[in-house]
Amino acid sequence: MNDNNSRNSDSNNEQEVVSFEELHQGKSSKKQPSSGKSTFISNPLISPDDIASTSSEPYTVKDKPADKIIKLRNHFLRAGIAFSIIILMYLTFVYSNIPFIAKWRTIYIETAMTTNTHQWLATWFFPEHIVADVMSKYNKGRKAQEDLASSWDDVDEVIEEEFDNKEFFKKYWELKSDSFINYIKENPDIIKKGIDNLVLEDFNGKLKLKTCEGDNIFVIDIPNNLLIIEVKGSGYQGKMAIVKRPEQVFMAKSKSLGSFGQEIDSFCSDNDAILGINASGFVDPKGESFGSQVKGCLVIDGVDYSSHHEEPAWKYFGVKEKDERMYISAFTEGMQSEYRWAMEFYPGLIIDGESVVDGTYGMGIQPRSTIGQTKDGTMLLLVVDGRQAHSIGCTVEDCANIMLRYHAYQGMNLDGGSSSVMYYKGKFITKSSSVTGRGRYMPNAILVKAASDTKLKNTNSISDSDNDSNVIQAEPAN
């Protein structure tokens, strides 16, 4: 009886073998395994006994051919949908007339086309006629620059503000803010040697001092007639140096002009400058230039070390020796002798108190450097970071508006892009988009001397002597 049960048990556990041929021909569907039986797929090259002796696990069918086809079809369907969405987005961005899309399409093309090495970002992805239409606006802007010239006709209309008749706030009207006044009241010891000896450096923003325009103040250096503030806007941030004495601002050329340029820290070190920014554009056909060959005039003390750039839209500008005023105009032969320093670039931003640029002006969004001057002679040196997460850059109109908020009467665009940089007392205080983060090798730079190293021409300053004061590093107010 036990033998019969054993045989029945073996019979019930017997595994049914199905050949590949039977499976292929559909014969296996007629054979329904009885209870307790499992189904094998037999290999025609191996006998069932060999299978049983070499493996305790059966060969099973995991995926039927039809299932694989369905999965493959689904993969292709998803890929096709994704590709269609990408194509639809591309066509919308390229051809849509929706104002928001059209605006950013234009800015994208302008930004790419006004770089030296990244124009392919526009020409590869946009039809030629669309790129040409965008650049036609840029060319109109260049044409509009040709006849612009500053005259200083309204020079006698000096800006008057109610500053409680205090000489300090007449000169440093930017500091007429509650945050600054309250800080002085709460910390009287910092001006015990006189407010005209006050030096504060607050790059971490601990003091939370602001200008009357609401911008953060990083440096107050009264002995050197200097303020440095932070400027911010939609998608950009940068710094502006406000130099109250134009005599302190000068231009320096590279020691090896024509062969090699210099970085901004080297310019400052070689010329004993306390602050510096980039200046002229330079010949850079492949984006690999070392700043040896300047574009346009480069005038220092009446001597031109370069040559006039023939592009009519480029403006000649600089500070004349006779009155320390910045003039912007077209170039005429022989004018170099009138200038303490001068150069050429594009475009003019502010002429006699009026902005002459609108929107991107065909130049897109970029890192930018600009220079301006107010009616009272104050020089404005602005650098805006760009092409980075914290700041994508700004338009030329943004630069004009920033300087107009600080009463600029004349204003000019300088070289931008990865050249834009500001350096102050041994530190890079803006973040260049260059590979090194230090800006680029440049043929020239605009620098600021210490007041003690400058021959001042008049007595507008509060105090032009006694400049040996200690820097007060920022500490939170009590």
C-alpha cells in the first residue's frame, strides 16, 4: 500500500515536458497539466533525463514575444510624445508672437549675437530671417548713436536738496538715510576724530546701512572721497563706486601694450590704485586674446596710444584736463590733446542728463561695466555681474537707470562680458564670469587713486588733508 501511494505520489509530481516545436506550433495548449504537475520547455539538443540531472529548476517562459512587442511599442510611443513636445516648444519659441515669448526670444538672440564666441547659440537654432530681424534693431541703435554729443549746457543748474544745510550731506547726499544717521547717533565714537575721517567697510552687510535710494552700503571711505554700494534688480546684482573727486579717477595702459595685457589686480598694484575696473574692448577673434591690442583710441595725458575706431556709432569719451568733466562725442582729429584720459566704445547711455538707450538696445543681457559723471563732478563706476546663478546680467538701459538714480549727467558703456570686474584694496568685490573669476587680461583699466596721492584742483571736499585714519571694520550696532 505504501508502494502504491509512493507511485501515485511520483505520478502526481511528474513534470510534463513540452518541446520548443510544440510550443511554437501551439500544441502545448492542448495539454493541460494535471494537479501537481509542472511544465518544462525542452531543449531539442538535450534529453529530458539530462535536464533532470543537471538542474532542479525548470526552464520557464517569462515573456511571450507579444509582450515584448507591446513594451517596445510603448517605449517608442513615449519617446515620440516627448519628441513632439520638444518640437512644439521649439516652434513656439521660434515663431510665436505672444509678447512674453517674443521678448525673451529677442533677448536670447541679442545676447548670443553680441558675444565674440557664442553667436552659434543663435545662428544654429533660429532661421536666418529671425536673427536678421532682431539684429536690425541693434543696427538702428548704432545708427542713433552717431550724432550724439554732450554739451554741459545745463551745468549751472546744480541739483539742490534739503540736507539741513550740513556740508557733509550736501556732498554725500547718498548717505542721507535713516539707517546711516541712526548708526552715527548710536555709535558716536566712530566720528570722534571728525566725520571727515570716517572709514567703514561692511562687505558682509552686518550694519545694514543703506543709501537714501535704498541700496546697501559696503564702503564709506570719506578720506578718499569714496562710497561703494550694492545695486540689485530683476535677475542681476553688482556694485557701484561713487568717487566724489574726478581728479582721483584716471586711466592706465598695460605695461606691454601691443604684446600683452594685464589683469585688474596687476593694474591696481602697478599704479598704486585703491580701486579699479575694466575699460576698453580689445581685438579678440577667437575668445583667446590676452588683451594686447585695444579697440579705439586710448588717450593718457593727451597722448593717444592706439588709433581711432572707424565705426560711426562708437563714441569718443573721457575727462578733459581743463575742467575735469566727462565729454561724449564723435571723434575728430586732434581732440586727444584736450583730454587727461579718453577712450572709445559703444553705446553712449546718458547725454546731458537724458537716457539715450531703450530696453536691450539690441545688445541683450550681459555682464556690464559703465562709467558716468554727475553735475557736481562725482564719478560713477558701475560693474554688474552676469552669466551666473546669482546674476544673469542686465541690459544697457538697466545701467543707465542705475546711474540716473544717482544723478548721472553723462554716462558711457564700457567693455562687458567676462571682462567686467571691480577690484578694491586687494580684493575682487564683483564676481567675473571669466574662467578664472578674475576678469581677463586687458589693454587698459580705469583706476582710482587715494586722495593723498592726488593733486586736487579745488576745495569742494570737506577735508583734503589728515587722511591717515584707521579703517573701522564693520561691527553690528549696539
